[in-house]
Amino acid sequence: MGLSAARPLLHLILKGRTNPDGQDSDHQTAQVAGKTGMADDANKVVILGSGPAGLTAALYTARANLAPLVVEGTSPGGQLTITTEVENYPGFEKGIQGPEMMEVFRRQAERFGTRFLSGEVSETRFDRRPFEILVDGAVVRAQSVIISTGASAKLLNLESEKRLMGYGVSACATCDGAFFKNKEVVVVGGGDTAMEEATFLTRFCTGVTVVHRRDSLRASKIMQDRAKKNPKIAFVWDSIVDEIHGEPKDGVHGVRLKNVKTGATREFKTNGVFMAIGHQPNTTVFKGLLEMDDLGYLKVRPGSTYTNIEGVFAAGDVADRIYRQAVTAAGTGCMAAIDAERWLEAQNAG
């Protein structure tokens, strides 16, 4: 979910759908605008983010008659929308395309009355009740908030990287490693994440080449030793991936490597490229308000999704620096919905 400066208008993406009660999109737009503008009545639950965590939270809160409002951001569906085949999510025995999977999630949540808002969050005001969230310059009020803004993989910002993401370029070995059975791949990075990804990929690949911009690894010694002892892993030092060669219909067939000390370039054949230079949680807008760890991931109370502010919950990759899987995100989305429902019930009982 994008968190950049706000645009002047608050608008909805309802994509011309008809709701379960038979109302058309225009009618729903009027209803939602009334509830999310400057009206006195606050939304019972506002969910920030529309990936697996956010949409699962929406499904559960909608079925609890809490009429959730999902702020989708500028990239509805989260990171799965840039994924091609998903084979490791239960219930899809033949696999499913990432964007299609998120559309299924969205329709299921919408079926029970979830409302959707397209826009970017520029400010959150958790120091007042109801909470206030600025979305594209307009105020959204909420009795409770579920944050599921996710974490974005750090990338090289190459045009070819973007074009081939999901077609030979990946940021998740656990997700995509099995697609590269008996193939050669490149892993970009030199930290623990890169060593873990490289080691995991050797289960499928004939060879893994780690490309690192320095002459030594930043990974912990145990991770370095494990990778260096693996006969399938090789290293290219003082180098970066300068270009990725291939087309979506054919996949990746090579990269151009550039030595950062000499400037010399060379071509290198490979069937895939895995970016392993870390993730950045999408939490900038919450800094100074919610407790975070040293990497910026939101802290939650152990065994729950409660943040340090009562009524604000966190689910999915935004609070998960370890697993970062669609199924774990969905699981914590369910937890956040139940936590929010019970918290709201307790407030009303009081």
C-alpha cells in the first residue's frame, strides 16, 4: 500500500459491481462517502491495506456485521498482484495466478458487505477518539483500525527487473524456488536473507550464484559458513546486476554484471534472478505513533495483534519480519479481525 503525499480528492474504486443487497455502485459510493467524510458516525473498523491480511480481516469483520472499510492504496491486492503462479496456498490444488487469487479474496470480502476505498494514507491521528486517518486529503474516522500495509521487497530499480518480475525475477525463494528445478539462478545480496535464500534454492537448482557488491558478506558467520560449504553455491564479488535479459513469454536467460571497482561489465547466463537485499515494512506514516522494531516492523503483543495503542491492530507482513507468506498474513488477518471485534464489544459493554 502506498504511503506517499495525499492527493486532493477522496474517491472509491467499486469497479461497477452490484452488492449482495442489489444496490448499485453509485448508491454504495454515496453511503460510503457519507460515513468516511466529516460525518459524526465513525466506521467501526477501518482496514489499511488490501493484501491477504487486509482482505481476510475484512472478510471476518464483515461477517461479524462490523461493515469494514478497506483503504486499498494505489496497488490493490498487495505484492501478490506482481506474482504469477501461486502453488503453496491451501485450497488451490492446481495453483492460481496471484492477481486472480487476490480478486477471489476481494469478491469474498465484498460479498458480506466490505466497502473499498482507493487512496493513499498520508497521516494517522491515533491520539484522539474516534481515530482519524487522512486519505487523499479527506478525513476517515474509525473506532478501530487494522493495519495491514505489508512490506515491500527492496529492489534494484531496473526497468527489466520490473518487467520480468514474476517471469524469472522473484523476491521470494520460498514462494518461487520450485519453479526453477534443475536450473541455474542468481541471488542478489550478501546478508542473512541472501544466504538463506541461496541455501534454500539449492534444493531445486543445479547451481546458485550469489552476486554481492562487496568483497565480503554481511551475513552472520553461521549463515556464511553454511553457504560457502554448499557445493552448489558460487560467489561473484564486488559486482552488481546491471541489466536482466529476457522477455515475459520466455523468462530470464541472463544478466549483465558490473564490477563496482573497475567498471567492467560481462554477460552471465542464468535462468532466474532472486532479489535478497531485504524488505522494507510500509510503516513510515506510523513512525512516532506505534512501537516498531529496529527494522521498522510494527510490534504487537505476543500471541495477539494488539499494538501499543488500544484499538489499533497490526496484521500480515507489516508485523512479520520472519515468515512473510500469504498464508501467514491471512492467518494474522483473521486474528486481527477477532481481536478488533472483541475489543469493540468490550468498549460497548463498558
